[in-house]
Amino acid sequence: MQNLLKKIQENIFRHELLERGNKIIVGISGGPDSVCLLDIFSKLQKNYGLELVVAHVNYGLRGKDSEKDEKLVKKLAEKYKLPCEVFQISNFKFQISENNLRDIRYKFFEKISKKHGSDRLALAHNRNDQAETVMLRLLRGSGLRGLGAMKFRNENIIRPLLNISRKEILEYLRKNRIPYRTDKSNLKNDFTRNKVRNQLFPFIEKNFNPNFQEALFHLAAASNEDYGFIRRYAEEWLGKKKNIPVKEIGNLHPAIRNEVLRQAIGRELGNLQEVENSHLDEILKILKSTKNKRQKLSFKGLKIERIGDKLVISKL
């Protein structure tokens, strides 16, 4: 097995994850992945001149186990002589779901990042996590953009372990005798992700492909590269156009054309949440229409109008 520390350093170099002297918030749950990430960063800290801050969210959903998670995180922060920020949630005022828990976590990380003036937020997603995310998006019918799933670096968020398997992580912790916590709730099938991990993957690996999760990881990597090309081409084509020439966009390859429309919509809305392929199909009908009269449609607070040879996208 290739030295894990060396693999992480290669990831840092290849994907430009950080710069010397960066201040980094390290999200730590107490589980094996994040504990491994923290230990690796502690070893890289001196060579890269890094300032590290440990951040932990205690959802309080598992009673004493949640308390033990927090206790371990604080103990590790003390061991590595690092500041530790903890967010404790006393009660939930909304439905508990993967998305809600994720939103809480990221909002806390953002708050701590601003407080410490950090350059990066390091998360411990690994190759198995990536495979699960790709499968979940396949099940939802995602396109190329969605299949790219998580990236090694997405603006200030970095994932140095993204190509490292959970098996490698556990072996590293065992060899270095590093304690970690096991979240028993991951063994339950309350969430769809757990069902994929505990039921679907074992079935596929036993009956079809023992390396299925690795295959999904490579699918994500290829999708990221392909979508990256499409996105950049569409960005250059769209530029600062306020009105889109109907004839010109009609001559584009469908993949580029659809991405141009997504970017034009995203520019007005600020995001593409809840914008579906069916919305793009409605716009395409307007683009392909041979009727001379002015045509328009609206959705998600947007007004889409075809005025002559121009497509105008604006807020209502």
C-alpha cells in the first residue's frame, strides 16, 4: 500500500488544495475519516506552515454517544495543540434529514471560517463517500453535472482524502494506533445514503462487480472533466450577453446550448436549485418555434421572452 501521507501530498500538489501558510478549518466528527485527516494535517502542518482550527458539530441525536464524539474531538485537538470550536444543538425545531444536518454543519463551518479568517475548509470525504454520492444522483436521474459529485477542491472547500478508500483509512489508523469513534447510526437504514451503503452496494459488489465503488469514483472524475469543458465553453460563449441570439444558440451543440441556458438562468436567480430539465425543455420550445408572435413563459420567479431573434431572461 502506497504511503498514505505521500498520496495526500500528491493530491495537494495535483489539485492545488492549499498554499503555504494557509489557515485551515478542519471539520472533525470523531469518525475514522476525519480523525485520519486531522492526523495527516498535523504531520503536514510544519512543512506547509499551516494554521489549523478544529471544528465539530454535536447534533445531540445519539445521547451519550454524541457526548463521547465531542469528548474525543476535544482530546485530539488538545493532543495536537490546536484550537477547537464546537457547536452543540440542544433541540431540533425542524424535520431531521440529511440535507438539514448538512446545512447546519456548513453554516457553522462558514461562521467559524469568518471568525478565524481561514483560507480553506478541509473535509474528510473519501472515495466511498464519493461513490455513494454518485449512486444517489444516478438514482435521481442526474445529468453530467450532477454525476461529477464532489470535487477535490470547490472554491475554499478542499477534500484531500477524496481518492482514498475507507479501507486505507482504517489501516492507517490501526497502524498508528489512533482512536476514533464509530457512528452506530450509519448501520441503520433510516437515510437513503445508508441504504445505498449497507444494502445496495454489497448486493452489486457480490453479484456484478466487486470494484463497483471504484468504478463510480472514476465515473465522477470523468464527468467532472467533461462537464468542466462544457461549462468553460458555455461561459465564454455567453460572456456578458444580456439578450441571447436565438439563431446563434440554436446552432450550438445541445450540451453547450443547455449549459448556456442554465448559466443564464443561474445568473438571474443566483443558483439553480429546483431548476429542472423540464424548464429547459419549455425554453427550447420557444427557441425552436416558427411563430412570429412574441412568446413568453415564467417559472421560479423568472420571465423568459422571445422577442424577435432575442431570448430575454429576467426576474419577474
